[in-house]
Amino acid sequence: MKKLFYLLLVFIYFPAQSEGVSLSYQGQALIQYAKPYIYIIEKGQYKTIKVPEMTESKPVIYTFSDTTLANKFTPENYNLFTLNKRIYLANNLGGEVFELRGNLLVRIDKSFEHKMQINSQIFTYDNRIFKFGGYGFWSARNFFTYFDLNSKEWEAYTPVQGDKIPPGLFDVNQYKDGDNITYFNGITINTYDNLKFEQTRDIWHFNLRTKTWKYKGKTALFFGNNPQNFQYKNYYFAFNEERRIIRVNFSDDTYEIFSNEAVSSKISTKLKPFIEDDRIYFFANNHASHDIDLVVVPLASFLGNPKEKNNFIETDIWMEYSAYILGLLGLLIVGFVLYAWQKYSPTKASKITDKHGILYLGKAAINFDEIELKVIKYLLKHDDVPNSELLELVEQKGVHFSHNIRVKNDILNQLNLKLKAILQVDVNFIIFKKSDTDSRLKMYRLNKQYFKVSEEFLGD
């Protein structure tokens, strides 16, 4: 297997003098940065490079606690993590977890290489190793799993809230900020064809503390989950197929495009770039010597000048203004319903009117006899009517005075009962009181608020 040589070029100031340190390893290896060291783990040995001093350790020969694992252990299939000052290697196909204890590699999980989370995203949170998504067995995952250091088992980290949840995703980009994590520009599987992979520009936000999903919209452009893509502070750096460098600013959801082909055409996937003290560390393919150089340059020199700056999230009119639109639509519907109800619904008449000398409630004629109608008209014309005047309206000639009194009282009682029944209100329509000038005299008054009659009717 070809021997690879690493040349260290250190640029403290730009431009600056460079000094080379020759680094080498045999065969394939896991090369990963876990502050403050770059770990180079090969089969049978590993070494570290301390950053920023760039001092290389001597190779450490390691063995397995279970010798049956030695032959099938392939370092490049693992990701390295440090938790509680301990070093762990997690199989990126799923299942296996090793702990590196000095010169001993100990398998600590109680699982197996299930190959159900291929190309999942992996990170640490709350002193646990997490994985999200991944592909396997013609399907993709849309949930989190985590490795429990106590039980030595992989457990599900199930969401508990959210109006929507993402589809199964793999090869997806990941941006993490404390409890918040964002996934975007990934690959999903066609709903109707499990053999058809599709790009998705959907942006999904998850809060690891509340376990809540939220859909954020779509990215303005798609770039895949290139192995060199990485996060630094509130920025996410990506490399597209056109050899452009894209820097997404998650503080204001904008992106910039940089075109520095002198760098982007040479950057190697052997080491995911990382930034310390505004200097970027990356492996570069040396096309002249066919070697791989470990390069350190100021971030500003690495990027160059931005070619353009745009919004990273597409403006979704419905998503942004749907609450206002629905609120306005609701008000319009309520207003239309009230208008239609007021215009077309049958209304209950509340006043007695007249037509051709007959009293009506709404369209229904009211059956009053001649004497009753005479009393109502008289009471409508006058505010206070003496008892004597009402007796004149109802008296019968040739009968005793007391009989006429009873007739008058019966007519008034009958009118009260009729008007209560017709208008369906519990009030006395004809009331009496003592005269203001002579307390021995009775005065009668009609409650006129329930009547709306014409002058013609009153003048008959």
C-alpha cells in the first residue's frame, strides 16, 4: 500500500515563511481533530499532533481486549469522540463503540454492526454520543439514537412535540448550537419508490432539550453533504461541485459564495477542516508530488473575497404571513355570516303596527274587538287617561254604575293578557296610578314602546 507523506506548512502571519515537518503513516487511517489533538489512528498503532504547536507524538502500539476484533477493525469506518476526557470510537455504520485506553482498544457496547444508519449525522450532547438519520435496508431514519455510557446500549431519543417531523434523511448537513440543531440539504427516499433517492432543500430545526421539531422552510440553494463541510461558531462552511466555498451565517440566515480555486481544487477529504484562532487547518492534495500536505493558513486567505451574498432561506409568503391571512379570512367569513344572517334570517317582530285600520305584529293580524280597539286607540293618543274617560268608552246605557266598572276592569285585564301573549313579554301594558292633582282619582297609561302606529290610525 502506498506510503503517504504529510508536509506541515505553518503560516502564523500571511504571507509568512513556512517550515515543514514530515509526517507519514502506512495504509488507511482515521484522521480526526478533537481539541487539542489531531488523531491519526491506523491498524495497530496511533499517534497525535498537538495544535497549534504541531508537535507529533511517537506512535503508540495498541492491542484489542478481544483479539477476535483485530482483523475486522477498519479505522476509517469510525468517528472519534472525547467524553469526560476519554476517547471513544463509534462505527459510522451503526452499533460498535470502542474506548481507547492508552494502548488498549476495548469494545464497550452490547450491540452489533446493524448497518441501518449509514451516512447518518453524529455528534455529542449531554455526555452522550448521538446519531441522527441514516440509510439502511431500503429505508431512511428520521429519529435520533444515543449511546448510553452506563447501560452500554443504543437508545432511541424520541421527539415528544412538533406540528411536523422530517422524513427519513441521510447525507444531510448538520449545524449545532447548544441545545439547538438544524438539518438541511440532505437526501431522502421517494415515498413511492424505495430505490429512488431525492435531494431535499427542506430545513428542519430540533431542540434537544424539549425534543421539539420545527420546519423552517427551504434553502435558497442546494449543496450536498461533502465530507469537507464543517461548522465554525455561527458559520457553516460547505464545498460544492463547482469548487466554490459557501459560508452560511446562521445568525442572520444569509450565505456568501467564495471562489478560491487555488484552495478548493486541492483540499483533501483525509481530514475535515477545522479552525483555531482564525486559522484553518486542512489537508491538501499536492498534484506535483502526489503527496498530501497538512496546511495551516489564515481563514481570510483561505476564503478570499465573497462573490455574492443572499438570503439562505427562501421567502415563503404563505409560511411567513399565513397567520395574518387566516386571521383576515376568518374576520371576512364571520362578517359575511353575520351580514347574511341579519339580512335573510327571519326576525321576530317586536312592535305592533297598523295597516288599513287593523293592528299587526309582523305580518300577523291581531284580533281585537271594537271596544278593545277603541280603548287602545284612546290610550295611544293620551298619556294619562282618567278613569271617568275610560268608563265613557265602555259604558253600557241603562245598567248600574258598578256593572260598567266591572266591564271596564275586565276589558283592561283582557287587553293586558292579550298583549303579553302576543308580544311574549311579562309586563303590564296598561297600568294605573293616582292623579297628581287629586289622589282620589285613578289615571291609566299605556306602555307605548311596543307600538308603532300611524297618525292615520289614531285619527280614525
